[in-house]
Amino acid sequence: MKSYVAIDAVVGWGEVRTPTFAGISLFLLGFASSPQPTALRTNHTPLMGAALFAEYSDVINRTDIFKNCHLSQNERNELLDIFLACCRWTEIYYGWRPNLKDEGDNHLIELAVAGHAQCIVSRNLKDLKSGELLFPDISIISLETFLQGDKP
């Protein structure tokens, strides 16, 4: 059975906060020959909403954070287009306002609720779990945990 996931736009690796598009990485890995990433691609559908789309678009167009990237602006936009084609567009009709520490992250919870996601994939675990309004059926997990195939 396919599950739905909300994937945060930027995931930093380790101590170095480099722009890594978690969702794009997951699905590009799925095109490789490794059976695990292919299973991720076929077993999970990423959700996309207006706020998350704006966040992805904003981040991918920041030239300063991609100065050491091997991909050109056009190539990055093409990868984003490929990823978006894999996503399920999800309208958010009700703002739950979970009151997270970073108000700008509320949209991830709202997207996950609206799209019936089983998990949110993000590096920002502490803040996403600190809301006043909790949704126990939605797991907040790291990209590493998600890639390992651990159940959310």
C-alpha cells in the first residue's frame, strides 16, 4: 500500500548546512539500480502544497547556496520539475495552526494532515515535534531514517 509523505524542502547534512533537496534526492535515487531507493519511490508518494512549492522554488533559486553545486540553474529547475511530476498536489482547506516554534513550518503539519501523510521527512525534528497541537498519527523523521526504510 502506498503511503503519503510530506518532505521538507531543505535538509542539511551533518554539521554542514548544505542545500539538499530531500524529496528530489529520494526520487532521483529511485531511478538508480539499488532496490531500496526504488522501493521508496514506488511505496511512497510525496505531497506538495502551495506553501511547500513556494519554499522549494525559493530555495532552488538561491544562487549563493548553490555556488559550489555542479548543476546549473536550469538543471536544478529541471530536477525540481521532475520531482514535482511525482508529487500529489494537496489543497489545504483548514489551517490547523499547530503553533510550532518556527511559524513558517506550520504549513508542513497542515500539508501532512490534509494529505493523510504517514510522516514528515525533515532535519528540523525538534521544532516540528514541539507544537501545541500534536498529531500522533504523523511521524516526524529524518531523511536518514526514511532512506533506511525504517517504519515511520
